[in-house]
Amino acid sequence: MAALATLLGHLAAGRPDRVLAVTGGIRTAAAAHRVLSLLLRTAPLPPLPHLVSLARWSHAALRAPLPLPLHALLLSRLVSRRGGEGPHYALLRSELRALAAEGLHSPASILRALPSSCSRSAPLVADMLVLALARASRPLAAYEAFLLAGADHPRHRPSAFSVNALLAALVDVDRVDLAERAFRDALRRRVSPDVFTFNIVISGLCKAGQLRRAGDVAKDIRAWGLPPSVVTYNTLIDGYFKKGRAGKMYHVDALVKEMVEAGIMPDVVTFNVLINGYCKESNIAAALRVFQEMKQQGVAADEKTYNSLVWGLCGAGKVEEGMKLVEEMEELELPVDERVLNSVLNGFCKKGMMVDAERLIGGMAQSNAATYNILVNGYCRLGKLEAATAMKEAMAGKGISPDVVTYNCLITGFTRNGDWKSASGLLDEMRDKGIRADVVTYNVLIDALCRKGDVRKAVKLLDEMLGVGLEPKHLTYNTIINGFCEKGNIKAAQEIRSRMEKGKKRANVVTYNVLIKYFCRMGKMEEANELLNEMLEKGLVPNGFTYEIINTEMVEKGFVPDIRGYACLDAAKSLTSS
């Protein structure tokens, strides 16, 4: 017993070299595991922290994890009450974290390995295992442990702590379906949810675009006697901006009104969500109104506030106003990062203010390929291809390597200018520098060939794309379909559509617009009408070009579309009344 006490003392003091000296025999993992197994069955038990130290020492020094039955026995001792010593929850959590991180055992095998003497404490171990697995970024294993705990211990109430961790982990990996099931199951198992529980589920549903269900969960918060938080409203408002469809602004306004009436004051996140949402909706006036209200309420704007406003203003052509906000940021000592300056740079280029753009880039402390690409693209859009090429050379002169985006901008500019020789030279330069053409490169070349009338060559490029492992986009196929339609070759156009659909890309609104326009111009109104019905029956929503085709190519020529089916009634009214 004296030797045992000495051994345990060395372990507790963190002196593994002394452990080897004392034991002599513990030089293999199997020997260490036999000693630990014996000690765990000793009465009275040695101090559990010392036994945990022995387990950890054997793992680290002898490079072997504990066998699962032995580890389960250790867990059972940590959770039990013996000899006046209470459960060691901190050590239990630590050991479960280690098991979860190793990933050697399934949740089922861990829980089934617990000795029968641990049956009363097994639900607690299961609950803590859910938490450990969720925090170890193993959400599906955590979900499995949660289901097993419910099946084996239906009367046990899971902790909100472990449930929240599980829900957050599932939402992070886009398994909102499982998160919602776990949430409902936890409520059936009488968990005591807090507002964080509801907010996590609301966040996941908003992320998945299931806004109505997110709203229903938000209503349940009060049913549970809890007040919604500012995070609840921020999440819903952001969800409607990002995923909402028709009428989303009505929902946003209603949520803001409800929030204020509930006495929940908007915080900086609320204002940022509103400003960013309005800017992305191109409603700069509304974004600026919110910004002024933010100041009036004494809520300090942060860099996210200014980033959104600068981006929105410059995108709307109000570059001077955007620059004023950048100056305001500098006065407030807020970080003016590359994204903000790139927004201003893009605004200058869109307005053709290239001198201002070059002055701005010259004053930037740091710049990269993305920054220079904005200028290259700006010059290309203005047709100033020599200046665009010079900007590419200036990049290289500053040690910034042109990337595929740089070359795509230049190739677009030269092909639109009809300069195929320069475009071909750029493609050769890309190959020499090991810059791999991407989908955009091919789309640019395919578009240029189709506009030139060389649609067969465009098809060869499509084949080449597939051969090098690039996946064509709808734009790729639609460009070629349009090219064949322009040449009057509807058979080849339909073949490309078939190829697209075999590649698991359904015809979209643009595809139908191209084909409907072709048949209208050929005077084949019935075929055009049939395609229009097919588009609507597939649930595709007509866009502005569809309405223009219907009006100019059908209605104005005396043909009124015949829209069949009740499912298409609203679309029919809209189309024929435009």
C-alpha cells in the first residue's frame, strides 16, 4: 500500500518519470491498464483525481487510449458517490470530452459499456456525452447520443445546456431538419428551454429559408412564459431580408414595430441588419434613414454599419457620399479595410472616374489582386484595353501576381472588341503561368464565339469544359441555346437543352425566354404558347424579359396567350394584363 500511495502521489504531482522509477513493471499500456483496473475495483477507492492522472499518464506516455470497458468503469466511478466523496463532474466532463475528441467509439458503444451499477447515473452521463460530442464538432454523433438517451431513459429530462449545444452544432452543419426534430423531442422530454434554445432553432430555420416556421417558433417563446430577446427579432429580420420573397418588406416593418411595442430596444446588430438589408435591396434612402435614427437613439455605429452604407452608396453611383463616410470612419478611428476601399474603387470605375480610382489605389497602404482587378475591369468596360493591360503589368511590378479574374476581365474586353489575337495571347500566357481557366473563362469565350456566329466552336469549348472537370452553368448552356436560335437551328438548340437537363440542370426562365422568343419570331405562336405553359406548370416565375417577349412578340402582333390550368391563373392574369 505504501508503494501504491507513492505511485499515486507522483501522478498527482505530475512526475511521470518517478512513476516509471517506482513501478518498473509499468512499461506497456496493457500493464498500466491492469493496474488501473485493479485500483478502480479496490475498496476503499484511492482518490479519483489520482486515478484519472494514472489514466492520462498511460495514454500520453504509453501512447494507447484506455480500452472502452475500462474507460466506462472510470466514468461510472466519477459519477458515483462513494465513501462520502461526491461525484467529480469536472473530471467526468473532461473524460467525456477526451472520448468525444478521439472519435474511436460510437455513442451507442460508449453508453452500452457503462456498468449496470451506473444505471441511476447513466442518463446524466448520456446528457453530458451529448454536450461533449456537440462541442467536439461531431453533431451527428451528438444527435445519436441524444436519441439513445431518450430511448433508454424516456423519463430523464435533458439539460438545456446540452440541448442548446446540440442544436447549435446541427445548425452549423446545415442539418436544420435534425435540429428541429431534436428541439421538438427535447420539449416532449420536458426540457426547460431558455430563450437561447428558441433563438438557435429560429436561426436555423431562417438560414434554411423556412421563415413561416421560424415565426411560429418565435410565437412559442411567449407560450413558454419567456420574453423574446433582441436576438430573436434580429434573426427574423435578417432572415426576411436574405430569404424572403414577395412581401418581405412588410414582414420586416411588422417585426420592427412589434419589437419596439414589446419594449425591446434595437441594438447595433438590429440597425446593421436593417441597413445592410436595405442596401442590398438598393433602397439607399431607407438605409440612410435608419442610419440617422441610429444616431438619434445614441447607438454607436461600427465598421459593419459603415461597410454596408459605403457599399450601397457606391453601388448606387453616389461615390462622393461614400467617400464622406470613409472619412467619417477615419475620424471615429474605425478600421477602414480593403473591402470598404474596394467598394469606393468599384464606384469610381462604374462612373468612369478612373483618375480618382488610380489616385485612391495609389494611396492604399496595401492592395492585392482583387483591388487591381477592379481597375482592370473598369478600363475594359470603357474599352480602354491598353490602360487595362498596363494595369496588369503594374500589378506584376508591385509583386502582385495577376490571377484568373484579371485574365477573364482582359479576355472579355478583347473579345468584345473583336481582337481575338490578343485574347488568344492572354490564354497562352495563362497556360505558361500555370493559371487554370475557370468556368467564367469558358463562359466569356463561349459568349464571344456565339456572338460571332461560331456556335459549333462554342460547343467544342463546352465539351472541353466537361473534359477538364469544370461544371457548366445555366449561363453556359443558355448562351449556346441562344446562339443556335439566332442561327435558326432549333434542333441543335433543343439538343443542348437536353444535354443541360441530363447534366441535372433544369431549364430555367432564361432558357424558356430564349426558346419562346425564337418561336415567336418564326411565327410559330402555338409552339411559343406551349412553352410558356410548360414554364408556368414547372413553377418558374416569369421575369421582366418574359413580359417583354409576350407583349412585343405576341400581344402586339395580335396573339393572346392561352394559359391553361388553375395553378397558372395568377400568372395568366399578370401576363395578359401587362
